[in-house]
Amino acid sequence: LYKRIDTRIDQMMDAGLYDEVASLLNKGLDPSLVSMQGLGYKELVPAIRGDISLDEAVCTLKRDTRHFAKRQLTWFRRDPEIFWTPPGDTDKIIAYIDGTL
């Protein structure tokens, strides 16, 4: 999971996440807005302002995203209604939906 998170964040950076956040700041959006507090936005603001390096911001984003994913897993594991299946196991998913599992 952590490797997929790291890869996804690298893809988001390559796709222009930094430029998106910088553009929003340049348009006058306040970093304290709830909409600017999402993962990816709040971690990049200090780098855009020059307070930290971009590498440090990306490392922080990856760490914070891993922590968020861990909290999600903990939450969902406690819910007995959640049906867990490996990605791509369509036969098991269909059997669950059909009620044959």
C-alpha cells in the first residue's frame, strides 16, 4: 500500500499538483480555508512560499497520506459490514453481490 501511495503522489506531482496549488494561492485563496487543508494542498503551501524545500514537502505529503490510509484501514476493519476482497477478484465480488458467497 505504501509503495502505491508513493507512486501515486509522484504521479500527481508530475501531473501538476504543485502548479495547481501555486495557482490557487496566486488567485488569493487563503491556505487556512477548509478547501486548502486537503492532503496535497496543505503540505505544498510551505514549499511554494519558500519555507521548506519541495522534496521536504513531498516527503511530508507521502508520510501524511500513509498515516491517513492507516487510519482508514483501522476504521474500516472495525466495521463488520465491510466486505474485503483482493483487487481484481471479480468472481468473489459477483458471488457476494449475488448472495452465493
